[in-house]
Amino acid sequence: MDVARPRRTRSERFRKAAYTATVVLIVGGALFGATRLRPAAPTVEASTLWPDTVKRGPMVRQVRGLGTLVPEDLRWVAAPSLARVERMIVQPGTTVAPDTILLELSNPQLEQEAEESRLKLQAAEATLANLRIQLQADTLQQRAVVAAIESDYQKARMQADMNDALAQRQLVSELIRRQSQLDAEQLAFRRKLADEQLAARAEASAAQIAVQQSSVDQARAMAALKSRQLEELHVRAGIAGVLQTVAVDVGQQVAPGSNLARVANPGRLKAEVKIAETQAKDVLVGQRANIDTHNGVVAGHVTRIDPSVQSGTRTVDVGLDGPLPNGAVPDLSVDGTIELEHLDRILFIGRPAFGQPQSQISLFKVDPDGVYAKRVAVKLGRSSVDAIEVVDGLVEGDRVILSDMSAWDGVDRIRLK
């Protein structure tokens, strides 16, 4: 049987369409609102972060590096010649004087050469003495010849004078007078030649003695050299201080110039600090520094800057102005801090985990309520060991997070728990 269906009125159709439109609008609005919502900020444990507050005031620019204490007076004692270590006289850690014998070496060949040079010197000295005696005898003989000629000349001169007087009285003939005069003249010439021979012999004797004296001096120098080399086998400290190390063992063969021992003066130390090459450009001689020996801090000043870079660092020598604390010894590891300059009334914060001087980085700035932190761009300026200048992006009183936030590089906002 057919059942009659009730016919919908116009008002009912309108009401149904209104309901449908309302539902569509509500659903569409919800979907549109959902698309406009930001993703929820990730939550970060605040106790694990390192916050800091932007401050304005003075800041001391510093650089820091690791280093060691080294002696200012340091001497490596080297082997004088090829030798063998026979005995160790002094142990490391002993206080020594400049003439303290540290090691005894031996070199049989050098000992033989020293003995031969001594004998050669004796032979040269004996030859010189014998030559002096011979030349002296020859000189005396020549002087005797000169004296004899002088005597004959004086006699001839007297005879000639007497014959001249007798010839004037016509007591002797003119021939005799002239003969006696000629004899005197001949003896005068012979006397002159004898004097010249005596002078020439003296010069020749001096030349011969000089030649032989040169041989003696050469032999003496060689003997002195060998004797000194032999004496140097008794290795001495050379300076007053403490024997730090002995680099050889008893029985070891050492080459000339090889290091045997190191002596240092522990009372005069300096610090050699390694500064990163990017920070060392602002270090100048004379700047103040502090050296932490882990048992006290000593004030000092920069005395030298190594011009070369080694392993990314430059070595800076710091002279120590104050007394050394107990336990300060050579090769002790220290921390050095060098003051570069004093800056007045600048904005600064602590050094962030990442960020170089004169660069721009992003930091999370904490909101005033302390619940959220958002990322801001910050321009940095000059830096120190634990602080860095803020050029732009922050104001005094802002709180920022200095910790490593690389895990949240993809978000601009975090929630602090």
C-alpha cells in the first residue's frame, strides 16, 4: 500500500540550507585558523642554559694562553770533542757553581795528541835555545875580529902620525911616511867592513831567532789547545744554578757538540705563553700580564713576541715582576693573561659559545616575563677573554642565552621551563 509522504514546506527547506551553510562556515573557519597558527615553541630546561645580562661600563680586553716557566739563564753543556762518558759526578737537581765538574769524559787519541804536542814544544824550545847559543858565539867571534882590526888600526894610525912628524924633520923618507899612511887607511876600511859585518850578523841572528821563535809559538799554541781540550774532558757547569738534566749515560760515546747536560738558574724565570695567532695581533711589548702558577699569581709584562707562527700560535715572553710563589720551577705549566686595553662605558656581555669579534650572530633574548626567548641578530665588536662588546641588536639590561643553541637552529622562539 502506498504511504503518502509529507511535503516539506518552504520554511523547512530554508532552515536546512541555513544549517548546512553554518556548518560549512564553521568548519572552513576552523581550518583557516588552524593554518594560521604558529607551531608550538620547544621547551628548554632553563637550568641547563647559561644566561647573561647586557651591561654598560668599563671592560678590560685580555687574551689568554697556556705556557710554561723557563729560565732566563740557561746553558746547555756540549761535548768538546769525540769522547766516551766515564763518570757522572753530579746528579740532576744539585746546585752547582760555574767550575763544578759534572761529567768526566775520556779520549785516548786526544791524550796522545796532547803528549805529542807537549814533546814538540819542548823540542822547539830546545832548538831555539841552541840557536841562541850558536848565534851568540858567532857574534862574540865577530866582535873579537872587530876588536883585533880596531887594535891594528890604532897602531897603524899611531905609526902614520909618528912617520908624518919624523918626515917633517926629514928623519924618515917620504916613501915610509906614505907606506904607513896607506896601512892606516887600509885598516880603517877593514874596520868599517868589520863593523858592517857585525851589524849584518846581528840582523841575521834576529831573523833566525824570529823564525825559530815562530815555530816555538806554534808548538806552544798547539800544546795549549790540546791541553785545553784534554782539560775540557772534565765537563764543567759554566754558570751558577741547578743541574736540570743529564742527557747521556755512563759508557756512552758522544760526538763533538752534542748536548750533555742542562744547567739553569731557577731564581730567574720567565713565562713563555702560547697565544692564538688571531688574538696575538694586538699584543705589544710592555703590556701588563698576569701569570697563574696554580699556586699563586705573579704580575709581569710582555718582553718579546715571537715573529713566527707555530701550530696556530705565537709565543709571547712575559718577564716576571713579582716574587715567585713556592713550587715555581722551570717547565712548570702556567696560565697567562695579557691586558690589551681598557675600554670605558661600552655595552658588553659574556663570551657566547659561538661568535667571533667584529661579526654578527644570532642569540636568544629572554622576554621580560622569563617564559619565552626569541632569536635576535646581534652585532659584536671587540672581545676579551670572558666578555665581548655589543655594537648593535641589544640594549642595557637585556638578558640573553650564551650557551650553545645549535640544537634549536630551526626555531626562532623557545619556551623556558
